[in-house]
Amino acid sequence: MADVVSVRRDTYFDSVALMLVSRDAAAIEGVDQASAVAATPLNLELLQGQSFSLPEDLGSNDLVIAIRAETEAAAQAALAAVEGSLAEQRRSAPGGHDNVPARSLRSAARRHPDLSLAFISVPGRFAAYEVAQALQAGLHVFCFSDGVPLQDEVALKRRAAELDLLFMGPDCGTAIIDGVGLGFANAVQRGPVGVVGASGTGIQELTCLLDAAGVGISHAIGVGGRDLNREVGGLMTMAALKRLAEDVETKVIAIVSKPPDTVVAAGILKAAAASGKPVVMALPGLTGPLPQAADVHLTATLEAGAQVAAELAGGRAWREAEPQVPTTPGLIRGLFSGGTLCTEAMTVVAQAGQEVRSNIPLRPEWRLGDSRTSEGHCFIDFGDDELTQGRAHPMIDPSLRNDRFQHDASDPAVGVMVLDVVLGYGAHPDPAADLAPLIRRALRERPGGLTVCVSLCAAAPDNQGVEGQRAQLREAGAVVGRSAAGAARAALRAAGLA
């Protein structure tokens, strides 16, 4: 084997662009591995774990290209391919004076005074400045960036509230505004349910389950995963709830969140009760009781929340049949790209009396010491900030999760693997094509000793083709359902714990 490592100092490329050029280089004949990544601590640790020899003075602003190939010639060819692709991206700016991109959000707003929303996706350390500029220009903001300091989020949300603007974020994965999906969203139908989501994949699963019940969405307003923390206080959830309460097209409101602060959730519930519309609050991982209120329906899972919202909106009653599963006693390992889907699945397993270790635990004492090492029943959110530094989100680049799947599925103590596959705008174009061969191999190597349960979050019109994705996963041997809660119930039955 021949290894080649090249470093570009103070060089930034978007993580998705780096993933694509890495994938193309890895497809060159004779190339075993190709990685073009930002030199973040996580990426350097992964490369060192793969036995690449790296310089000691790398900084997070540097770019590392690491190639492993059968021959030196193949390694150099892959390196040249990566460098050529990156150089082409630098050259591919639009031509002509009229097409010169604006150099700031404020200049773009001046050039196009009809704009009302800014979409921001920059490294987290720069995001607060850009959000402030957009708000000052009178724009609502959708901020995909993670890694934004909490104090900046609080200050910016207070400023947005003063200006009567929405600050959707930071780390906002999904929104649907007037039928237009932002970030990761699914091609769901228009309809009477308005959604407020402190969770991107929470919005996705809820809207997809509603779509399957024949119920559409008026708007889905993402607010960032920390909005219902004690420090943020639900500032944007309150603002979004008010807008949906005033929206004539919205007849039912659904609120979804990562595990919220109980005091903040109680304040949201009070505002929901005063909204004048029926409200469903789906709060997986809620740690404390909330008071009852007229016309506010509390559920512990997204699945149950979707069922209640569908009934309130006049949709068809539905409940997915529980699939038949083999019995393969052992530990349950969950590997998720969606944090709230991970929490929903953990909630179901914990309700069955099981302790679940995680990097986003339901209880502080269940926190993993190292997210890269599984212990007992263990569920990992691969979309957590810790595991996405300098990397594309796992819904775009599932390679880190795929590696972990192969490792954990080969452990004889493990009886069940649980995964989510999330389709939609911006997501991997064919996730089942990557995952199905790994599932097939794992089941072949452990006949009768392993079950794989998959939650497929998708709407029928999604570009990836939901039926084709489901067929690939089932043909590989996976048990496939529509919700993370359903996948967790199937896992409990397979493990002999239900």
C-alpha cells in the first residue's frame, strides 16, 4: 500500500464539496481510501486511527488530503484528481457583471429589496455576525450553521423578537415555508397543520407521518435544537406559535422538540392553550410532568403526536402494523442521523425498563464516556455537533455511521441494530445503496444472531424514491418501518425484551 498526505494551509472548502471530491477520488481504480477534510480534532483523530502519518502542527483552518492506494501511481492519480476538482471549484464563479455574487447579506438585500429571508450556512464561528447583519437588514433568518455560542443565540433571538422577525436556528436543519422546503425537508403536501420544531428530523418524521395519513402542512417553522433550553427560554417557539395562531390556513398546530427544559415547556404549553387552536406537543425525552390544558395534547413520541394531529385535522386514522421479527437476544445498538429520532427510539426502550447509554442521554448518568465506543444498550446521534465538526451531516455523508455499523454489528454480544434512513431535499441521493450491502453482509456473517431494524423517514414524492429505498433495505434483510418509535419496538421484540 502507498500513502500520500497533502496539506493546504488556511484553506476552506464546504464539507459537502470535500465529501464529493473524496468520493470521486475513492472510485479511481487501485485507490483504497481518499479523504479531503478540514483538520478538525475529530477528522484528525479518524485519520490517525486509520494509521495515516500527519504533521503535528495542523490547525482547524487547514485542509488535509489523505490517500491510500495499492500503488504510488494510483495514490498520486487520486491526489491529482482531488486537487484538480478543488481548483475547478475555485474557478467556477459566474461570469458577467450582473451575475457577480453579492459580497455580503446586506448588499444582497440592497440589490434585491423584495427578499424576506436569508439562508445562512457558514462555519459556526462566523454565523452570529451574518445573522446579525441579516436581521439588521430586515430579513427573517434560517441558520443551518452549528457551533454557534449559546450566548450569541440568546442575544440574536432577543433581537429578532424586538424586530418581529424569525431567527430559525442556529443548527436548524429543516423548515417548510409556504410549501418551500429549507435545509433537509421532505416533499409533503400542503394542508392545515402548522409545525413548530426545535428539531430538524423531528419536523421531518412528523410531517412525513402526517403526509402518509393524508394530512398536509401549512408551514413548518424550525427554531433550532436549543430553543427550549432554560437559557434560550423558547423565544422563537413563542414567536412561531404566535404566527401560526394568526395564520388563517393553519387549523391545527404541532410542536416538536429535542428534550426540553420542563419550566420552558410549561410556558410553551400555557401559550399553546391560549392560541385558540388545538395544539399537539410531541416531546420525546421530557423529564418532568406538565400540567393539563384544554385543547393541548401531550405525547411522548413523534409517532403518537402525528396520530393525534392527523385525527384533529380530519385525516384518516392510521397505525402501522407491527412487523414480524426474528428473535435474536442480545444488546440493542442504535445508530442515528437524527437526534430527535434517536431520542424517540431511546424513550421507547427506556420505557421497557432498559438503561440506554448515549451521547445524548435521557439521563445524565447514562452518558457515554466516549461517543466512539459503545457500551451496553447504546444509541448514538451521529448528527450531534461533536461528530460533525468539519464533516458533512450524516444524512449527506453516512460514512462515519457506516463504519460504526460494521463494527457494532460484528459484536457477538449485539442482537439488534437500529438505524434511521432519512430522505428528502439535501439528503444523500441513494442512502440505501450505501447501507443495504453492509446490512446484507452483517446478516450473512451472523446467521440467526442479528436483526436489523430501520426507520425510513420519507414522503412518497421525495427524489430518492421511497419505495425503491424500502425495497433495497428489505431485500438486504432489514425490518423496515415508518417511525423511530416503531423501529425501537421491533428491536425490543427481537431482543426478547418486550
